[in-house]
Amino acid sequence: MVSKDGREMDHELAKRLFEIGGTLVLLNVPPGTDFGVDIKSWTTGEDFKGVKMIPPGFHYVHYSAKNEFGELAPRVGFIHIFKESELLVKKWEVKEEDFSFESIPKDTVSNIKTDLKNLDRFLGPYPFDMWLKWQELTSKVDANIVERCAPVCGYGKYYVNYIRSALELEHCSDASRPRGGEPVKKQRRIGRLSSKERENQLLPDLKPKPGTELRLTELPDKYFPDGATPSEITQHSLDNSYALDQFLNKLNHPMEIIGELQLAFVCFLAGQSLDAFEHWKGLVELLCGADAAIPSRLGVYIEFLHILEIQLSYVPEEVLCDIVAGNNFVYCNLRKLFANIEQNSQIDSFLKSRAARMRGNLTTKFMWDFSHLQDDEEDEAPVVVELE
């Protein structure tokens, strides 16, 4: 039986991890480096050589080098799926202020493995008090999702897929610039451009260096099919179901959207990747904005509500707010989703009760007001104009 303070569970877990846990040995890491595994981090000391007793499975290792002025560099991380009793060795390159891309020679790894007993006192134990939390955050992230979405640079035997909070950028043409699209015609006067077009023209012609960016599934660039009538375009602007189906068709299985939602979230939470955060927001908006698709995707939505509620407990509310509008992004989208679930007669009682329970929990935790959900539709409904 597990005691209330969890001590008995910790003892049993520690014993098990000592037997099957992986070991991460890090050579030549400078003292003062900000280093962490999953959602915890520390400042390295003189004797730090790595981490032991790492539970088998998906993990996110991250670090920030410190310069001579005591300033931390942007965070870098890498994903690794540890096998039972696996030994992973990495070497710090002083000149690059980063871990080497190159594999450690087999004889060096063999010598370290033989000498692990003497090295043990320089290895910090994995903080297994957070393991259950990490499992909740990554329950649907498997090897297939990691291989599909991780950066391609160095991916392979040692999973050297470095994820940088500050992307490596290079010059590109305007047409190939991310979110740039085709350049606006020169003859158009600046006063006639939309705010989005003006913003786009001011951006430098840069894109992520190939192989360094996360390969997350591209979100739909339009939410209606080719040849749609004005009234159909209006309908698709109110209901993301078509766009959601287009996204899910790119995946091997619909539930992979939940795994990708989790991967993007932990790359933001642990890796401080703003690109991952933007993708996470895009997935939340896509799922919350669908209506007609919900009855046929009940499994996806049950998992989505469960996972999103867990994720929200790790993010300060102010992070979710739009700086300009002052609106809480997740709150606004959840109001839309809860309204759809509440009024849709084709949705079963289990999902309805799950949504109602989540509404109550979020109201208690964040003081978010989810009353009068159906009033939003009347206030925010667009005026539909039929074109001749």
C-alpha cells in the first residue's frame, strides 16, 4: 500500500529504477551550466557527470550554456527514448558551447560502462517524484511520433535531434519564407494592404535552416474546400470540421493528433520553443473550433479534454493571454467547444459529463466563467452576405 506522503512508493520506485533505469553520462560539462531532464533543471557543479536511474521511455534533455558574464544562452534540448539499462554518453565541445553531434567511440563507451561503479557518485539520480507527472504529459508520445516530428539533423542511433529555442535561420526568397506566401504586387499602395500583409512585408527574408526545425504536421492553410460557394465558406469559417478532417488525414491514426499536441507542449514547456507553442495553440484552436466532427471523433475529444486539463496546470494563465487583445486564448476556444458539446444532440452523455466536469474544475482553479455559453453565438455570429 502507498502511504499518503508517497514515501513507500518512492522506495519501491527507486529500487526498480536502480535495476532497469537508463544512465546519461555527460563528459566535460562546464560548471554553472543550466541542465535539466524533462520538467526539472539544475545548475551543474564541478563534479557533475550526468544522470542515473532514468525511467525507460521518452525523455527531453535540455541545457543552456553560461558565458563569461554569467549570461545563459538560449535553451537547447534533445529527445531520447531510453531503453532499459541503456547507457547514453555525450561529450561537451568547449569551442561550440554545445554537445557534440558525433557519436562517442565504442571503446570509450565500453570503458565508461565498465567503470560505472566508480562513476556512480558523480551521477545525480533522476527526480522520480516527477515521473508520474511526466508520464501524464507524454502519455501519447511514442517512437513513431518522435521519428516523424523531430528535427532530421543527426536523427538515428543516438537520437541527436537538437531542438533549439532560438532557431538557426538562413536567408530565403520571399515566396519560400514561412507564412510569407506570394509577395504582394508592387503596384498596390501601402495604404491598401491589410495589416497582415504590411506586417509580412516588414519581416526579413529568413527561414529555419533545413534539418533544425521541428517537423510538426502542417496545419491547414485554408478551412474550406476548393470551389466552395460564399455560403459554404461562411459555414466552414464557423465550423473547423473540414479543416480538422484534412489534418487528421495526414496522420497514420487520428489519435496521433493528441500525441503531437503533447509533443509540441513539452517542447515548449521543457525546451522553451516558441514555434512548438504556436503549433500547440494551432491544434487547440483546430480542435475547439470543430462541431460536426465531434460525434465521429469521440475518442479524440475525450483524450483532448483530459490532456488539455493536465497541460493547463503547468502553464501560468498570463502565458495564455494575447498581449494585444488581453484575451485568454484557451478560455475563448474552450467556451466555443463547450458550447458546441452542450448543444449537439449527437454527442453522447459521457463526453458531455466530461466537459461539464472540466468546466467546473477550470472555474474553481482559474475563476474562468463558462456560464451562458450559448449567448456567445448570438453576439459573435457574422453577417452572411450572399454574392450575386
